[in-house]
Amino acid sequence: MQASIAISSAPNVQYVLRLADSCLILAQRLGEWCGHAPALEEDIALTNMALDLIGQSRALFTRAGQLEGQGRDEDQLAFLRDERDYLNLTLVELPNSLRGARTGRGDFAFTVLRNLVMATLLKQLWQRLLSSSDAELAAIAGKALKESRYHQQHAADWVVRLGDGTEESSRRMQDALNLMWPYVAEMFENDAVDDAAVASGLGPRWADVQEDWLSEVNSVMTSAGLAIPKPSAFRSTGKIGRHSEHMGFILAEMQHLQRAYPGGVW
């Protein structure tokens, strides 16, 4: 069994890994819809978005490995860390429905709402990372921004279609939004990693995009007839490596081949 690797605590590496891990784990969740989406077109669309996110995470892992300077590639960083060394948002590791965690089924309402929230966040971050002091990161942002714009539009179309649809679809969307919203606050929690990124010109604090993010999300919710829940005191902590109970199950499945067959490649 392949042993775990320890990652650098350098703020620039941690900053890039937060983005990379959030893209990677969201892609894993979206990939679960392959063969199970409510329509063939959506089956393909969700899978393609998962592939876009995998591509973004690969590029980010490659850059993180270069910044770390230990000769590690994207596969090692993606597959060989312990749970506490992943720095993704808790939101992206949640099952495709929090209710589905008990029933074994996904909830398309939860998925499209999460896609809207995450695509809008990533779009805002990529826009600011175009001017990063790190030329490699700026180049990654240039390609990823186009993909995030499509992801956001796709999700927004579904949120409005379902939120402003039938009585049942509207109820399901509001229920999913109520379940998801407490995990959103984590996106905009600042810490020393963010401060160091701003000081070096690497990238923005995630909190710096909150106002623009909220404006865009609010616009979609208004069109959909959905009410954003009131803020709560709850804070998830995936960005600092303290995850929900769902993360371990994702990693057990995701890491199996690399752990069982060290160094295996296709």
C-alpha cells in the first residue's frame, strides 16, 4: 500500500491547493451523475463539466508541485494525501443531496444550486487571478474562466427553470437551498493564507469577491423566485483540513488504485 505524502505549509502552495482541491472534489461529485442524470443531455453536460474541473485541478496541482519544489506531480498531490491535507470547501464534498445521503439518491435541485454557487465563486476568482503575479497561475485562470462562465450559465438556467417552475419544483429548490446555504459562509472566511496571497500578488482573498458573488447569485435567485436563507452561526472548516464525515468515503474510492498499485499509470 502506497504511503501518504506530507504537503508544504507554505502559504502560496496552500492557496493553490485550496482551489485545486475544491475543483477536484466537486468534479468527483459531478461524475457520480454519469448514467444517472434526469435527462441524457444533462448526463453529458454534468460529465463534461466534471472533466473541465478535473482539467483545472490538474493544472493547479502541477503548479502547486512546482511551487513546493519536491518534484511531485499532479497525480501524487491528487491521490496520495491524507484527509486532513485536503483543503477543499466542505460544500463540494457533500453528497449530491444531503437528503440523498440517507436515501442513496441524488437530488438534481441540490446539484444545480451547488453548481451555481461554485461556478460563480470560481468565475470571480479566475477573473482576479488573470492579474496574478504568478504567470503560470494567470495562464490557468485564462482558460478556466471561459469554462466557469459556461458552468455558471448552465446552472443559472436550471435554477430559474426549476425555481420558477411548478409548485413541486419550486419547493424542492427552496428545500435544497435551505440545506446547502449554511456551508456557503466558509467560502469567505479569511486567514493567513489569504493575507499572504494578497501581499505577494498571487491572488485575492476569497472574501474580496463576496460582494460581486452575492450580487450575481441574488440576481439568479430573484429570477427563480427563491429566498436566500438568513445567515447562521455555523461554519464548516474544509479549507483548513477539517472535513465532514463524507470526505473519507470520497477519498477511499478516489485513491484506491494509486494506493493499491503505487506509481501505476495508464
